[in-house]
Amino acid sequence: MRAVRFVALGDSLTEGVGDPVGDGWRGWAALLAGGLAADVASVEFTNLAVSGAQTRDVLERQTPAGLALRPDLVAVVIGVNDTLRATFDIHAVAARLDQVCAAFTGQGATVLTACLPDPGAMLRLPAALARPLARRQRAVNEVVHALSDRYGAVHLHASDGEWLTDRALWSADRLHPGERGHRQLAVRFHALLAQAGMATGMPPSAEPEFPAPTRSASLLWLATAGTAWVVRRCRDLLPQLIHLAADEMRHRARGTSARLDLRATAAVSAALAALPTAGQSQRAPDDAEAQRRRTVTNLTGVPGTACAAADRSAVRTTAITG
């Protein structure tokens, strides 16, 4: 029987940060891989995701490696890091993601996508700082939704819902799920794939395998790796974020905040309108797998509607054994 080839692209969310196993990370994609086929040994899983990756990294570094593996299924969950950079450009994000989806569906692969929560809300930033980030993440989510429709992706609505406020599902940094959170993502993706006839194995367990980190361990992480992350982001993002916050406050004082939302909506529309046509994007129009209708759900299991995760020397290729 032919092996099921599953490739995961993305950033720290898909790399598995927040779900430690041994000396590395496991994460939702690895958990999902174990349920793609009844014979788990027949699943070939390769995780190309790298912490800190942006859409440019997925397009230029991860996609060529992924295409060489000719996957049946490819996860493309990315975009939050783009919103946290001073270089954020929704036109570039849309163009890159379109190229990635076109390349894989052109090979006959099915794409997995997800819309994600905005980092400002997760970090509980002050409103003037959180709103610009929220606006950016909504723009990315709208692009992901449009491309999911265009390429027949299996799409998970993960940008809101009760799971975001359940502290037990999140790691100490509040940006990455803990083991429970990663399991929730894997369970919901598996349900979508099973509904589409693309996952025939047992679904991942929602119950954690390991005890949650102690409070002291969480505080230690925040004082070491967490602090280093904040310092890196502040060097890049903070000057522009202060500028965006000042602009936000000026508009609120004038009662013209709606203009910022309208501007963002117009930018998304322009970015999508600038994309090449389906044929120019090398989409495979006659491929039944690439044309599969997108399915949407949220993390509470209720079907939802459109909603308004540096190079490393080696990748992980795993024959799933349990």
C-alpha cells in the first residue's frame, strides 16, 4: 500500500513549540500525522516548519523542500510572524501564499490552512498597541480564507472561540498552545480530514500525555527564552508599533477610527485583486483533490463561517509508529 505523505510548513506553531517531547518539540502536525491512516507505519511525515518563519521563508525555503517530497497533504499555517514585523505588507503576504498554494495543488496535494488569533489580544497588550496588530491579523486571515476557497483547502477556523480563553490550553508565553492546545488543533484538523475521507486512522487523543509545566518552570521560561523573544521583537517592531499606536490614538480622538478599518479592508481587496488568475497561478483545474470543497470549523466543534503559526540544518522525516 502506498504511503501517505504529509508535509508541514510554517513557523513555531507548526514546529510544535509549547509541546515538548524529549529534547525537541512535537506539536499538532505530528499528532495529526498519526491519525491519517489506519496503518500508522504507512504515514511519512516531514516537518519543515521553523520557529520565527514568515511567509517569505515558507515560499523561498520550505516550499522547494516540500515540493521535492511530493506530498499528498501539506499544512500551510503561517502569518503571525509577518504581523509582528515592521516590514508587514499584506500584498506581499497574499502573493507569497498564493504561490505556495498554487505550487502544491499543481502537484495534486491537498492544502491544510488555518486562520489564527491576533497576537496583541493573546499578549494582552494595551488597546492602542493591540488594535493595529489585530487589524493586521484580520487582514492575513481574510487572505487565507480567500486562498482556501481558491485552492479547495481544508480550513480550520482557529481565530476565536472559547479555546482562546482557556488558560489550560496555552503555554507560559501565551502565544503558543501547550500540549492540550496542540492536541485540540490536531483533533479538529483530523475531524475535517475524516469528514472529507482523507483521514482513516484513529483521531489523536485530546488528553495530555505529560503533566502541565509547573508555575516555577513557566516563570523560568518567561525569564529566559521569553525575555529574549520580547527583546528580539522590540528591536524590530516596537518603533513602528509606537507609530501605529500614535496614529490609532489620533484617529480615536477625531472620531475617525473607522477609516483605519476601511483602509485595511481596501488593502486586502487590492492584494487579492492583484493576484494572477487561477491558470496563471498554475492551479490544476482538473485535479479532483485540488478541487475538494473547503470545510470550515471552529475549535469548539461547531461548523463555522469565514473568519473576519532562520534555517535549520535538518528537517524531521518520520514514519509514524504511534
